[in-house]
Amino acid sequence: MTVSRVAIWLLPVALLASAGGAQGRTSVQVEGTVEATAPAANDLAGTVLLGRYDGQVEHYVTITPQGTGAVEIFEAEGCAPCVVLSPDGTRVTIPHVIGDLLTTAVVSVDGTRRRVLGIPGVVGAWSPDARRVAYGSWVEDAPARTGIYTALSADGSRRRQVTTSGHDAFHEPLAWSPDGRRILFFVERGSLGPVTHAGDLYSVMIDGSDMQRLNPAGTMIGRVGAAGTPASWSPDGRSVAFAAFDRTDDSGRSAVFVANLSADRARRVSPWGSVIASASWSPTDDLIAFSELGGPTLSLMTPNGTSTTLSVRGQDVCCPVWSPDGAHLLVRRTAGLAGALAIVDLEGNVVSHVARQPEDYFGYAWEG
């Protein structure tokens, strides 16, 4: 079975199919009949992380933006998504089991140089300088010690508790702000229509102060692994873009919102749509990329709501994630439930094919 990332904290560690992972080449890239990769692909830098399902098994793979050099880093069941790529694109965090303790290991993107942190939890976010990690910890006999912590990424030391969730909820770190001052986190509340894992989005200072719920009353955030990131920071760390669902409508009615942390409430900046589950803010420009899940086009929108529709030739396209330099988008080209991963420029031209084989991809990211 496939369970949420929250559930992995509560279920036996036997859910992990392989704590060590399989290191070596993987068959993610295969030949296809789509157009050839453009020469501009040679200029793409960084590392892509992707997850793909093979039945119930999750395979986590690192690969170049050109779709070469694929390495399978980790294999598991029931933890998607639970592998996080560092901001410099050189390392990933993966779940690791020591006896009965579910903890985290740091591995280079080529599958070498494993280092076990020994923290009591699985990492959800890296600090922007990659020196610290944020993780959620569930302490069975101590509700006051259950919550979000940060620790040094080098060895798991200098742990600091940020939030206290108790046993009534679980705080899942999603993203560290670019200025290093705050952490976005998700609290699951249950299901909503087509979204199995829905809940609320919060921001908190790294010292635990000034906690704010960002999604407006009457909305919920969805954790949809195939849809990209549900929320992302503005480059200055002052605002958050996120996709939210209308909790009074179980059909998937949803839209993009922007929350300025100094304002009282978030503003809806896109029209209502169907299963808009992610919002990705460009790291360099004032643009937010989003789409309907499995829709025909992408949208590029300014924070004030001015939008441009981006079409990609061939198939429906969804769920964009920005390149590190903000010049390209990593997208899922869909054909039914399956899809391939491609990189497009801001005019909709396919520049590179990261994974040609149509499969069930999720949890992808591009850093470096």
C-alpha cells in the first residue's frame, strides 16, 4: 500500500523496502518518438531529483537536466515523498533505519559518501546555505517534544526544537525561506474530495516565534506528490505562493494565493480552477508558475495576478518546477495517469527530455 509521509512516522520501519537504496544506473531514460533534445540543453546546469512508482515501490533517482547519468539513490514503500535535494544540488537526504529508530542519512547525488545523521526523524527541508536541515520528529511518550527540529547537516548535532505539535497533529517541514529566517510547514487534517492528504500551511521563525497560518479560512492545502510543490517562497522571503482547495467543494476547485507575511491575510491571485495543487515561485523573477493537474497548459503569473498561458507542443503538461536560474521549467508531460519529464523554456519550447518513458513520476526537484 501507499501511505502518506506523515504515516511513516507512526508505522513500523518495515515499510522501508531498502534503507540503503540501490546505487547504480537506472532505466529511467529510454528512447521515444518525441522531438530531439535542443542544443540549448547543453547549457542546463544542476541536478534533477525525481521519484517514480513501480507498482507499490518508490524509486528515487538523481539525473542530469540533459537526462543522462541516472543513479538510483533510494527505494522504499509508503514514504512518498521522502527524499530531499540540497540547494546546491550535490546531496540528498534519505530515510535510514538504525534498529527501531527511523532517522536520516545524507548521500551524494552520485550515490556515494553516505553519512548517517542519527536524528529522530526524516528531513523535509534544507536551509538555503545547506548547513542545516529541518525535520519532523514524533516522540511517542513525550508530546511536548513532538514537532519540528533543525540540526546541522554535517552530523545531525546542535539540534533545536522549533515547534511543538503534540500528538494531535504532525508538523511536516516543506521549505526553508531564502533569507534563512523562516520555515514553511504542513499540518495534515484529512482528505478533501480528490485530495487524500489535505491540511493547513504555516510559517514560523526558526526560533519558534511568530507562527502564522497562511491559507485562508475555508481553504485547505493538498499534498499531491505528482503535482510538484504546494507552496514556495518569494526570492526575498517576504511572501509565499501556494495552491489551495475550496474546502466547501469536494470537486477539486482550487486556486493560487499569495500571502505577504506582514499582511493579515492571503490574496487569491488566480481564477478558480480544477485541481491546482502546486505553485512554484521563480528564484530570480517575479513570476509564479502553476497549472491544473493534467491540464493542457501552464500559467506564468505575476504576484498581482497578471498571467500568461504557456502551451507546450505535443501533450498536456502540468506541475512546473523552476530551474535554479529561473530560465526554464521542469514539467510533467501527461498522457492519462502516466507522464514523461521534460524541460521547457519560457516560450514553451522543449529544451531537454529528463525522462522519456511515461511513468508515474512524483516529488521532482531541480537544484544546483
